[in-house]
Amino acid sequence: MYIAILGRQPALGMAELERLYGAKATSWFSSATATISVQSPFSVERLGGTQKAGKIVAEFPNGDWHRISMQLVTHYKKQWSSNENKITLGISAYGFKVSPRDVQKTGIVLKQKLKETNTSLRLIPNADAALNTAVSHHNKLGLSSNKVELIVVKATDGRVCIAESIGAQNITSLARRDQGRPKRDAFVGMLPPKLAQIMINLAPTANPSGRVLDPFCGTGVILQEAALMGHAVYGTDLSEKMIRYSRDNLNWLQDAYHISFDWYLHEDDAMDASWQQPIDAIACESYLGQPFSAPPSPQKLAQVRKNCNYIISTFLKNISPQLTPGTPLCIGVPAWKDTQGRFTHLPLTSHPEEFGFAPVTFKNVEAKDLLYHREDQIVARELLVLIKK
């Protein structure tokens, strides 16, 4: 069994895990962590909503930090006492009311105990009770037997689990794909690669290499992430400029990552396009309307909402008869936040059945939780997860 440390919006990460591994295999452990019961290898690389993950090696019905700390020292002193290679160790505590100094002290005691057996240990200092993703990534924790991060999580009901990290998000590669690709366009929106990964995983193909369509491909962020996951990718966009940008970015991706994949692009309007087959899944960010730096007036919001709803509804009506029943779709649509933090949604979100789609129901989250946004943003991305009826 594994535990996942979820991202800034845990519900998105949980939904992603549930769609990939199934409702029976996934459950909340705490408000920001999830357990995954799978036999197959579990990888953080393809997960946009998981910051780091670990294989659970011990569980306790309850326990305070002092008791857990002593058990950690006793266990790993015995396990590493005959280790000939230098060990790099980081310790992360989640859900405990402990200071970074308390966590660090556990590592220092273990280091002293191992010194008695001539085992060398390098301890990574804790600025917080839990190491941040950047520290875990840059120290390559969890990627080899002598670079270890112990992830200790306490649930709200008092349960405790100890996991050995299997890695953290590769923030270096994510930043490279976001900021290092040759073509970007702030006007059409900057879709983060992590969000693109979540959206692709929310619409999983039956075939691991199945073809993913993005009918609003823009600069190709979803296409590049799907390609890295092993999918064939297919992109269309109304703008010839965006098709050029996607082409440049996909060529760059092949060269930069030394990979080859099946991809096809062409200019077309999603409201009346005829797409080539096969289409195994759809992941896209639709038209979000104009950006706002402050909540718009009721009249302006009504106008923008009506326009967005028309474009996206027409797209859904157009593509529905072109899809095989069972085809999954994840589409990012706009939702607008007011001064009280409440969201106004598109009318179409309440009746996708009218367009030939059934909403996916989740065990661990509710559809209303699938909103990607930041505190300072007015326009959020609401993720609609649908299945062709």
C-alpha cells in the first residue's frame, strides 16, 4: 500500500487517483493525504495532484510523535547498522503538532546511534516539520536505497503510518516544460503542466497508449503531457498561430526528451469540426472567456457566461455523435468567483446529459470540489469529468 501527499487542492489529487486506480483502491487517510492499495508499481511522475508518495512500511492505531520517533530510531538503527554506503536521510512529519526541531532531533539521535556501528548518515535539515517538494526532489530522496525520506503521517482519527518515499514531483522537468518550451502565449492562458496531467488522468484511456484529443489545443500543453505518458496525441485549434505553436513545442519535446511519439495537428473550429478516428479520450481546456482582475458587474458576467456557454455547448453537441460510447472526457470550463468567494457556473454543467454525456461520480470527492483556482484569480477552471453515453 502507498500513501500520497496531495497538492494545494487535495480534492483534485484524490479525484485523479480514484480515476486511475479505482474507488475501491483509494481512500482518504487525512485531509491532505490518500492511501492507494495497488500491487503494480506506483509512480509519482505522471501524477499532477500528488507532491510525493511513499510505500507504507508500518501502521499504528494511534501514537504521539515521541513514541513514533523512538520506534523509528530503533527500527532503522537495526536495518542500517551494517550499511556500507553513506545514507542521505530526510524525515517529514504530517499531521503532528511538532516543531521542525522535534523532527530534526529524531534524525540526530538516529545518526548518533548509527555512528556507533560505523554507518555514515547525512541528515537533511528541516525548515518545517515536513520537507518541501523541492528539497525532496533536489536531494533525489526515494530514488535509491541510500537516499531515503521517511514520511510519517498522522490522520485526524489518530492513526499513524510510516512510509518510505518512492519519489517527489520532478519540479525541474515540470518547470522546463512550462517555461523552457519555445512557444508560450499568456493571452490564451497558461495551463500548468501539473493541471494538464490531472486532466489527462481524469479521462483515462482503456488502452495505455490510446489516442488523446485536445480540440482547443492552444500551445499544446495537454498534448505534450499526454505524449510523455505514452499516448498518441491529436490537437486542433481555431487559430493557425496556435497550431504553429503546438507544432514547435511538440518538436521541441521530442528533441529535448529524446522521445518519439505519434502526433497530428490541424486547424479547425471545435464547434463544427470533423475529427479523425480513433479518439480514445478527450482532455481539453475550453474557451474561458476574457480574463478579469476584479469580479465583473452582473451585466458583464451574464454576457461572458452566455457566450462561453454557447461555444462549449455547441462543441459538445458537435463532438458527441463522433465518439464511441464509453469515451472519457475531461474538459476545463470557466467558473467566476465573486467578492464573497462564491462561484458562478456555466448552465451546461448541470445537464451534460442533454449533449449525450453522463457525469462521472466519485466516491471520495464531489463534483463541486473539482475547481482549479488560486486565491487571487477571478476565473477558475471547473473540471467536468464525463463519459459518452
